Amino acid sequence: MCADARVHEIAPRSGVAFTLDAGDRLIVIDPRGEQVADLLAFNRHDLDEVISSGRTLDYASRIYLTTGDPLYSNRSNVLLRIVEDTVGRHDFLLTPCSADTFRIICGDADPHRGCFGNLAHALAPYGVALDRIPVAFNCFMNVPVDGATGTFTVEPPLSRAGDRITFEAEADLLIGLTACSALQSNNGSFKPIHYRIERAREAGRDSNDRSRSDAGRNASASGA
Ligand SMILES: [Zn+2]
């Protein structure tokens, strides 16, 4: 049970899907600390448009994103923007954990379906097929990289109980969100994730204010 009726809980090792309208805000909360949440966003009106790790990191020239940073789509439109972040360490490099992850990396004989399977299950009713699931934005996931060798490790999240990251939708979106299922990503235990949706209309934000989005669309950057 969540004390705040507006807060939804994602049970450990599970996932959900829901929609946002442009201007809505999504607050992803780590209620107990050290728990990752994988986030996907699709253009609700055209599911071929989806968040793109490659484009977002290319345009940011950084792999660690935080307040103010946009999440671009495969068509270089801004789908989400980070508007608040109490942690400052998230991952946008690694694929959602999956049965394959647990089989290949951990040697599990009967692997859990992971965030990938949970996202696929939650998004299927909206018409999202398995092969459309890209690299997710992994809220609170802590993946330090050795700058010289490129070697990375998956370390315990830096998030503490009550930490959160807030996104503002800059398009009408279909969202997938999980409480991550990988032991290593979550410092050895599976915990819930909380989220809250702040509707633009209720918050008094003008949904016609797309100036930042337009600025994002006009941004130019060199391709990799
Ligand atoms: Zn996961």
C-alpha cells in the first residue's frame, strides 16, 4: 500500500505500461533505495518512433544524463526531458536484463524473463512486438566506465530511499517501466518501484508550450 493514493507501485521483478500526454510529468521513485527501474518511451501515435540511446548520448556527448537532458527518439525528436533528479547517476548503455542475460552472464538453467520479458508482456496489448524493444533508460542504474579501457562494471545504485527522477513528456507517449530483475543491478535484492503521474492539465502547464521541444528538434549534432 502506498500512503499517497496517486503513487503506483510496481512489484519486485515486474513491469507496467501506461500512456502520457505531452506536458505530463512522470516521477519515478526508489522507495527503499538501491533499486533500478528500466524506462521505455514510444511515440503513442507511431510505435516505430522510440527512445534512442545512441542518438541521445551522441547529442549529449556524455553517457551520464541528469536534470535538463533530453531523451531523443530514433528520429531525433525529444520524447522526454529530465526535469528533476535527486541521484545523478543512471545508465543508458545496457540492454534490459532478460532470460538471455541470466543464461549467458549468470549461467541460469531456468532464467527469469527479466525486464525485457516484463516490458514485452506489459507493452504487448499496445501492439509493441519483442523486436521493437530498444535499450532502456535505466533509472538509478550505476555503471561506471573506465575511461581508458572502456571496461565497465555494474555497481550498487547510488539511490537512497525516497530518491526520484522526474521526466516531462514532450510528445504523446506510451511508457514501459519496470522494477528491475537483475541481482547485480540492485545490490543483491529485489525491491518495488513507485511512480506518480502529474497531468499537465492539473498542474496548470500549457500543453501548447512546445518551445523547448522545438529547440530540441532544431539541434544539430554530428553523427557517429
Ligand atoms: Zn532489469
